[in-house]
Amino acid sequence: MEKKRALVYVEGLFHCADGKTAHGLVRHSDRFDVVCVIDSTLPEGDAGDHLDGVTREIPFRNDLKKSIKEYDPDVFIIGAVSEGGVLPIGYDQAVIVALTQGLDVVSGLHQFLSDDPVFMELAKTHNCQITDVRKMFRDHKRVYTGEIKKVKSKRIALIGTDSAIGKRTLAVLLTKELRKRGKKADMIYTGQTGWMQGWPHGVVIDALINDFVAGGIEDAILASWNDDTPDVMIIEGQGSLVHPFFPGGFEILTAGNIDGFILVDAPKRKNLDGFPDYPMPDPARVVRIAELLTEKPLLGIGLNNENMTEQDITDITKRMEQTFNVPTVEPFSQGVNRLVDRLETLEAI
């Protein structure tokens, strides 16, 4: 099926962690062909150059109406997240522009755009659709059964010392490298951006009633096994085991019945995302919590390079490896080969 052409709208937020949906779509999407990214607060150019210095030939533009005319997208995607998942201020006018131009609208927010009578009337008038990704999973009510025991794939979970730290990004890179090496690998998404990226198996866990989170994770893993029998599943992490605002990490580790986990840390980040009075945790504490929960090993560490120089990366990589005795990489400058080498040592991969 031909991918729909998508414009990603992330006004005022591409430069920060709240633009992480846009960041994920710039780096990877099998569901949409991202034809441009919109944010008037940064210079026009290439979205990849703005994101991480890697040119991806995705135009970064300042003007929504001009870009709709120039790039002829089929879909308008809300590329930002917000505290509480509400539509950021001013984004309602951009949604109105998109619907008036006949674009379908996709949102991963907790605020359902398809419940808004103004938006729905415009969608009806202009023959377009509004898709609320979290709404798709809201009524998913499957309890945990233990059937996961029949799944023979090795399952590796990503955990972080904080939210918005690169867990999904590293999961994508690991899955791609495993596939390059001839392994049958699947990424199990656990958030709305993973669905937008087009991964076939997953669940948006923060859209579920709490009683059904474990069952949702198990169901996604069973679906992957039944469809593809992969050698290995990389399970996207959510939030942090120690961040009070973001739940989900415990269920991923326990319901996922994992064989090991990889930590993602931002050594130069001082405070937990969104909470300046909460210092970042000691990575050893997070590792210890995960080990106690799962009785499975830490397999490697991925570093988020924010505020890090090349020398910082070299020094911290060496220090982390000495401390934890596992391969440690900054994935964009060092690649993920050493992490995948470690995964391949697990029995039956």
C-alpha cells in the first residue's frame, strides 16, 4: 500500500523534548511519507539537520498554508506532546487550516480531536478523517493470562533514567540492525508514536485502563509471535521506573516476561523531564530496581548525547562500561553494533 504524504506540525516545540513525536517521524516511518515539518520558530532547512545533524531530505518550513500548497500532503499530524496530552495553545487554528484544505488529521494526544464538534463539522464538510491514536486503544480490555509463556522469542526491554530520553529511538535502531544481520526482529511499540511510525505490533499503554495494561502488553507480544515468530522482540520503554509523572515501566518489565534489558541514560541531564526540583537518579539505582523486578540482566547502555561533547562521550562511555561491565554506546556517533553483538550472545538468537 502506498504511504500517505504527511505534514508534521510541531509549532514552537521541535527544539525540545515536547517535539518527540515529530522527532520519531523524522527518523523513521513506514506508515507515512513525511514530506515536511512545520515550526516557524526555527530557520527553514532540513528537519534532520535541525534534529541531530543528519540530513534526511525532509524539508523544514515556517509557513503552514504555503507548505500545504507546495508539498500537497494527504495528512496533517500533530507532532507535539504536552503535559496532560492537551492540544498546545494555537494548534487548534492549524487543525482548522488543515481540515479546511481537505487533509486528514492524526493526533496522539489524550485530548480527542474527534470529540470536538467544530473539527468534526469541518471534517464532514471537506470529506476528511480525524484519527485519535489513543482513542483507538481506549477500550482495549484484555487481562493478562500468562499465555506469553508460549512465546519463544527473546524479549529485550528498553528502560530509561527519565522520560523523553531516547528509548524508542534506540529500540528502532536495534531492530533495524538485527534485521540487517539476518535476524527476524520486531519492535513492540508502547506509545502513540510507534503506531504512527507503522510498527505492526504494540499497544498505547497510557490509553488503557490500568487493569488492562499488562494484558495489552502481553497481547501485543502474542500477536507478534503469531504473525511473524521473530527471533527477538525489542520492547519500547515508557517513562521511567523512578519518574513520578510517567507510569508503565513496571508493567513492561513484568508483563513482557523479558530476557534482559537495556538502559538509556542522559548523563548531562540535571533534572527529571518537566520537574526542575527532581534531580536525575543514579543509573545504578534504576538498574538495581529493574534487576529486582525481573531477575534478568542488564545487557547494555545507550547514552543520550544532549549537552555532551565528543570528549564527554568518550569519557562517559568508558566510565559506564567500567561501572556496569556491559557495552555502552552513544548510538548516533558510535552506532549500535556493540549492543547488538551482546544481544546475539543470548541463547537462541
